[in-house]
Amino acid sequence: MFRPFLLLVLLLLTTDAAAQRLMQRKRPDIIPLEGQAKRIGWFIAPGLSYTLPPFSDEEQERFRSGDTVHTATYDPKGRIGFYVEGGLTWFTRDPVVVDYFDAGLAYKNLRGSESFAGSLLRGDSSAATAGEGTFAERLLTFSVNANKFIQTANYQFVQLSLGANLDYRLGSDYEHTGDPLLNDHDFPPDLIGQLHFKVGYGFKLTGRLIVIPTIETPVFSVVPEDQGFGRLQWFSSTYRPLLFSVRFLFLRARDGFDCPPPIRHNEFEKGRTKQYKPDSYHP
């Protein structure tokens, strides 16, 4: 009778110790979930843009009319542009699927260039063709995102984001020496609508500041018609817009609370904890 009782007590003690170790291994929340932080925060995200061209250049037939045919090999190149975004965040109460949503306005500059060499066949005669050009777009962008944290260490995480962006053209500069008809030039419309994917690696630096370097790219174009997982055409070539930014995400503490900062123990503090009690005073 006593032995089963002893085994039950040992089992309960072992289970309790395992549960305590499991709780101790649980990583602290990136966003405080016990009421310290307000559900609305804000962010700014300066960065750079780049238009990624295709990796291979192949001869293409771009114009045919009767006995006139124009073929050419294009050499597109990406260029670096400026990007900056700011907006609001909304933190969920139960971050099982989504940790927070955000909505922001951005200024986006997309730049690139293209050169080509080809031949124009007309009946029995042929002529060499060549040209080059550059483009620059200035866009105002409204975007929304759903964001998920995957923690990799205390106060460090991978952020995965899925969202949509609406780009409105503020202005553009196009220069090209090639014939636009023979080369079948095309450009994005004044209003661009896309779905995009974003990945980043973040760090919580203080109780109210989180820093997340990210890279973003469109994955599908609603307007204009998709040309290959979000690629856009300028002149005769398609490019993939890439956005590199550093998001500074600011938490807001509730009245009477403070967002707990990351705790960083040194080796001495990990080994021992001191408590000071004043000696009793006897007159």
C-alpha cells in the first residue's frame, strides 16, 4: 500500500520539476501580452530600392509586320533608389497566427537601365540596330501587412510578412535611343496594385524599441496583368522590385505600466543573486 503511494509522489514531483524547467525555457514575449503595451504603436522604415533584372539575356523577336522583322538581345540593369516608410501598427491579443498588423505610407523610387543590340530584316536586306535608355519612377505607396514572429533566441526573431501595396505614380523620367515601336516598349500604369512578401530578422533593443532589417518583393501583380510573380516591364525588359529597409518599431506603454526591457545578465549575475537586508537598530 505504501509503495504505490511513494511511486505516485515521486511521479508528481518529477512532473512538477519537468514543468518548471519547461516554463523556465519559455522565451520572453517580444510584444508584452499582459497589458503593459498599448495595442496601437507606430514605425518608421528608411531603406533602399533595387530593380532586379533577368539573369540571362536571350535574343527576342519584338516586331513583325509582313516581311519586316526586328530581333534583338537586351541587357537590362538594375539601379539603386531611395525608399522611406512610416505608419501604424496594431498588436493582436492572442498572437498564434499573426503577431501584429501594420499600415503605412511610403515614398518609393524605382530606377534601372536597358541597352540592346539587334537586326532589322526587311525582305533581302538587313540593318544593325542598337540603343540604350534609363528610367526612374517616383511613387507614393500605401501598404498593409500581416506579420508573424518566429523566435530564434531571447528577444530575437525571424519576421514573416504577407501584404498588399498600392502604388501611385508621382512622376517619371524615361530616356531611350531605341525605336519604341520596333522594340515593343511598355511601362507600368499610373496605379499599380500588387501582393508582396517580406522577410526580416529582428532584435528587441529596449522595452519600447524593436529593430527589424527586412527585404520585400512583390509576388503577384493585380494591376497591371502579372508578368511573372510580380515583375514589372520598363522598355523591353522586366524587372523585379526589391525593397531593403530597417524598420524601427515603437511600442507605447499603458498608463501606470512600463514595457519590460530585455534582461541581459553578465556571468557574475547569472551565478548568484544578492539580497541586502539592513541590520536591526537597537538604541
